[in-house]
Amino acid sequence: MIVRLGFRRPYHSSLLVLGLALGLLGCARTLAAPPAESTPPSDASRLTPDFRGWQGLRVIEQVGYPQRMTAADLDSDGKDELLVVNPRQARIEIYRHQPNPPDDDATAGSDRPNELPMAPDIERIEVGLEKLPLDVIAHDLDGDDTAELLVLVRMPNRVEVYRSRSGVAGYEKARSIDLLEGDYAGRDALMLLETAGERPTLLISMSRGIQRLPVSLDEEADGAAARPTWVEPKQTINRADWWLGDLDGDGDRDLIEWTSEAERSVRWMPRVDGRLMPPQTLHDELVNQAVVFRGASGAAEVALLGGVQSGVLRHYRLGEDEPGPVGRRQVLALDDPAQSPWCIVRVEDKPMLVAVDPEQPELNTFTLDDDGWQAGPTYPIVTDVEQIVPVTAQPGTLLLRVKDAAHLYRSQWDGERFTYPTRMHNGGGLHPPGEQHEDADSKPEADQAMLNLGLAGMTTWWTRRVGGDVVLHQVHGPSRQSPAPTVFTGLGTKVKEALWLGGDRLLVNDQYARQPKLVTLVDGETKIAEPPHLKSLKTEELRLFTTHGGELRLGRLTEGVLQWLDQDLQPTDQVMLPEGARLAAFVFDLETEDQAWALQTGGQRIHHLAPDEAGILRVSQTYRVPGGQDLIRAWDPAVGLLLIGRDGLTRLSEGSSRKLELAQSIDSREGRPSGVREATIHRLFANDVTGAGHEQLILVDDLRHQLTLLDAVKPESEDEADDDNETATRLEATLSWPVFEDAKYPYGYDDASMGGEPRRLTALDLDGDGRRDLALLSHDRLILYLGETP
């Protein structure tokens, strides 16, 4: 459907329309040069000295309050078309410039101030859709110089491809591709397009992760290649917006996302050898808005608005952190790894992390190399897996604990895959021949129960109740002989937990018991003790620590201190942090004798501990690390230290990591109009408004409906210049103007009830004259600023 917008129609009604007409026309006459209230930098320092604003104005009525808008040259004629996604009307609206508009003498006169300026040179083409559209990307899939429209729809979730064989006006649906189940997530762009690979690939933002979809027009030739897949690792996250940009300056477009979660507000997925790496957190404080834009150097830069200090804009570039013993961070995103089942296993002489998928019975695999964690294939497993532990004595062997199962399950790497888990009888052949607990299978299933499964150092252990006995199985690493199962007799049928404490000792909890029991085996006889000091003991406080010599030492982590325990579980010494700091986790430094690492409660600091002259461990160095809840040392030395957080694992090792470095801090005084005492930065846009080849920031003051353009400016003095970066620039206000005024729109906005208008902004060359035009969606209008008046 083609709609001519040059017809005669007085848009009466609201003061809203009057304000847009009068306020915008007034602005259009003054924006040819920088407003008097702004102080532009000198032409010598400006990177776009020819840009001075816009000369023309078009205002077009919008029905349906659309939220998304983009620009593309659909027919390769050198002129951009504007695409507006209108879900309420179930259509994509295409606006294009007509070089020879139809004659129409209808113009707004002084006697008709409520009449909008006409737009006879703008044509609207409506592409009707069967489903509700949410986003659109234009890309030429078949090389015929006419871009196809890739439309994201819902109910059901699909990507629909629209193709035109007769120019911009002839779009028809060519094919539909179903997506995987899930909910879309994001405030702005829901789709991104990758074009560097063999075929164009869409990235689609979902609440459970990111779906990847290769697209083409050849449905028959695609086959399985066009099916959507999840980008691993999948992770539930409140993604607000995302961008593709070269953040590290290596020529590849990385993925950067802004989330509404404080501990991971800005995350970066670098691209290595064409694949996206697991996300790394670059900013761990809540912000009101994040924007990624292409800077003057060509690399992506980051702008963060608000957070702890409202109305303050911070401009960042990617830099390098200080090197240190735990300075290199390799992150793997996982949902709540402190509670979800995962482990490190060695496969084909390389470390591999395996994790149970939280939504389906699958085993996700990740390998570790110099670039970080790499997602591998997935393998089917049994349902309801609660715990997974490796058998260090048999590389590639996994033991799985299943909910309510009386036996363990075992899976093994057979050279091509992990086998489907099978039930393991007795010791499963992991003990020396003839040393199994043979009476296990003679008991009915109801008289057996799986109690505990764990890994301490290189020893895999588990406990089972068989009738009234508790059987302890230990499988040591490849360098030590594993003992026969140890049987603790006469403990009863109400045992629900039996924690191994090293040697022939167990801490046993009975159902409904008020305190645990200390059970030992002395000369083959089971001894049970219930000393009073065990009443306050919780089993989750106990941990076996691997010392520098490979021995196991029992400790209790309680109330922010670590207590070393003797055979009777009485404290003999303790480790604590200075100045009232609380200790959250502790591991021995296996590379240096008698030294250790300690994680401080709060997860932001890790301390290196060394003994003083009296042999007491004290803090020798402190390092800042990403937030974590626990710190462990993997049994595989190739992995080393692992910091466990709420949203993933971080491998800590010698070296350095990338971080955001503050380049500039901007407050609301930047671009503030004269006579205005207070101004606020409420929102940001980023776009190449000036045509300089890089993007500028546009600040939005929603109380005054004022837009301020920040452009890259070279430092004018040597003091401002960065000796290490010859291309370093600063952002300075070059243009500021009101979109509409409350004098024409008496809405009575305040900070609590104001609306965000204009809500969308994009720059384009609508008429092909080489000057940048600007499109705004504001209220129920599409506003077009033209670089030249036709």
C-alpha cells in the first residue's frame, strides 16, 4: 500500500500538534547554525567542521505509537529509506523521498497556525503483515541490489523474510522460519545482523539467552543449516539493549550488552576466530542507561548514564588492567553455579568443564584454551541430576547423583562422546577386584539410599546407606591405590547424610536429629560420639582443604573465620582477615608452601596470605576481582583457581584482563541553554548525525524536551592530549535545541511523571543530497529534519 503524504489536511486538535508545528518550525529556522546558547569548539578541533544543523522540516502523523525505527538504502539508489515498525497496525511503514512530488498548493498560513507543514515529497509505503512485528532489519540476501526485509514477529515466534521483485513498493512474504521457544527480551533492538561469515546470520535477544539464525532465500537448499540454535552458554539475564561493535579494535565486531542487573550491567563477548566468546563483565554497578557507539578512531566506545550519581554521563574506552597473579580473568557464564551441578573432567589429556543444562536433560561441555572457555557439543543424560563429580583415577569418567535414586550413575568418554549414564552397582569396578561391598544388591531398593557424593583433592568419595549400615567408597587419584569400601555398621535406617571427614571418620545426620554424630572406625569397630559442641555445627561449614603437599586438612568456615579442627572436631587454630573483614572462602596456594588465598565476604577482594614469623597466616597482598561467592581450586592444575559467582565461573590466573577506562565525565551543564539554571540528562541516543563516519551522542533532557549533540573533538591544548593515544578525542556539545516546548504543550511534566519524548532517533540521507537528515518519533508524529530545503 502506497500513501501520498502531500494531501491537504488540517491537523487540528491538540496543543500537542500546535507545539510541534510552531516549536519545530521555529527550531528549523535557527538550526542552520549552532544556537546562541551553545559554545561550539573551533573549526580546527572539530572533526566535522561543515555540519551546522538542518534547513528543512517535515512532520507526518503516526498511528499506533511505534517504538522501533531504522534506516537503509533498500533499492541501492543512493537514498536511504526510513523503516518504522508498527505492531498495533501489523505493518512495516517505509518512508522514502520523491524527487518530483505531486503539485499541491496547500501550505500552512499564518491564519491557520494549527496546520502542520505538508510533506508532498515524502511517500509512505505500507507492508502489511500477518503477525505482529517487533523488529526489522534490511539486508540484500540474493545480490539483486534490492534489500530483503527480515521481520521478527511473535505468536508464534518467527522470522519472516519479505522480498520485492518490483522495487520498494512490491514487498511480499518469501518465507517464514520458526524460532526456538522463549520470550523476547530488550527495550530497543531485538535483532542484530552478522555478515562476516559464510551467510548472513541473525542474533535474536531472548530472556533465556541468544538465538542464532542463518538466513537466506533458498529454503530447500538450507535444510538443517537454517535452523535456529542457542549461543552457548545459555543464561537467563535481563538484557535491556545490545550492540555489535569493535570494542577491542582488532577489526572484528564484538557483542556488547547492557543489562538491568547491577553485578553485570555491561558485558562484552569478544569475537575470536569468528566465534563469540563467553561474556565478560566490564561494569558491575547499576546504571540508568548504557550506549555503545562507534568512536572517531573506529573502535566502539561506551557511554554510561547515571547510576550512583544521577544525571552524570561517563565516557569509557576499553583498556588493560594491571597485571598480577590473579589478574587474568576467563569468564564462563552459568546460571547460579554455586547450586547447579557442574565439574571439571579431563578428556583426551585436556581439561573440560561439564554442566547439567537447567532446562533439559543435557550435558553441556566447555573446553579451555588460551582464548578462554569454548562451548562444545551437548550430550543426553538422565533427568533430575543433582550432582556430578569426576573420577580423577579414570580420565573421562563422571559420576552422577540423581534425585531419589539409591545408586549413582556413570558416564564415560568413549573417544567420541559421553555415554548415556547407566546405573552403577556397588563400587562400579572402581575398587580393586574382590573388594566390593557384596551385600549391597542383596538388599531391597527401599533399604538402600544414596547419601553424599563429593571430591576432596584428588579423591572421589561417596556414601550409601545399605540397610542399617553406611558404606564409604573412596577412589584416589591415579598415583595412589584406592582402598576397599569402608563399612560403618549399626547406624540405623534413619541416616540421611554421611559426610566424609578424611580417614575413617564420618559426620552423620539422622532424620529429625537435633545434632550430628561423629562416627569413626577403630580396629574394624564402629564408634559413635555425640559431644555437645556438635550442636552448633552445620555440615555445610565443613570442608577438606588440599595442602601444598597434597594432604587433606579439615576446616570449619563459620562467622567469617576458618577454624582448623582436630580428630574430635575441636578447633586448634584459625585463619582470619584483619580489620573486621569476613572470610568467605579459603584455598591453599599449591605453588608456594604454607601460603594461601582468601576471598573476602562481598566477593570484591581476594587476599594472598603468607605466614609471619610466628607461623600465623596474614594478608600480604590484596587484589580486586569480580564479585564472587566462593573460591575453589580445581583438582586439575591446568585450570587452577575458580571464582564462583551468581552468574558464572571465573578462572583466575597470572596476567591481565581488559577493562573499561574512564575517558571523560560529563554532567548536565554540557549544552545547557542560557537562562536555564538546572538541566538533567535523562536519556541517550547514538547515531552518525553529522555524516562524519563516526557516531555522536545525543543527550535528552525530558523535562525541557531538549536535545544536545555531543561530537568528538580533538584536544586543543597539549595538556588535554593523550601522549599514548594520538587519536584520542573528547566529547563536546556542538548543537542544542528543543524539540517542543511546554508553552505549547501544557502537560506539567515533572521528574516522576514525565514521558520520554522523542522516544526514537535515527540519522539518514533521505533525499540523496549527501547531507545527513534526522528522523524522530515523538508522540504521534514522525519528525524529519532535512539537511537542505528542497
